[in-house]
Amino acid sequence: MEMLLMGLCISVFGFGIAALAFGAATREEAAEPTAKAEVPAKPVVPGRFFVTPMLPVVPPARQVPIEVLLLQIENHVRLEQAAAESFVEFPTEALLHCKTTSPFVN
């Protein structure tokens, strides 16, 4: 029971501190006196970290004929099928984890 009351007291104290902080943060400031002399504003100068913007040079994309791509895909499929057939004929753990000779990544 004593621990419960102690926790309740600490919670109420924390809530009071939070309420004071919230009140201070949302309080409106009093209007500044108008008798102050106005200070002329400095002209805004843009940053000159990068003087001239550098655009990246992108080389033009090479056009590969579709027939070449189709032949590469067919070759890859044949190599994968051959690897699967050799594994079905004689399944070993080494064949399961070895890479094929295809240039494409599995």
C-alpha cells in the first residue's frame, strides 16, 4: 500500500511539473514596446558553396538486340536444366550447393 501511495505522489508531482512546463511553453509573450529604433535588415546573400551546379554525365544506353538477349536466356535455361537433371540422376550435397556454369546469377 505504501508503494502505491508513493507511486501516486510521484505521478502527481510529475504531472504538476509537466503542466507548469506546458503553461510556460504556450504562454503568449507581451507585446514589445514600439519605441525601439528599427534596425535595417541585412541583404540576404545566397550561399555560394557550389558556384556552378555540376550535372552528372550519363553515358547513352547501349541498345542490345533482342535476339542476343533471347539466346542468352535460352542458354541459361539449358544450363540450369542440365544441372537439375544431373542432380536428379545422382543427388549429392555437393551438387546441391555447387554453382552452374551459367553467367547469370541464380
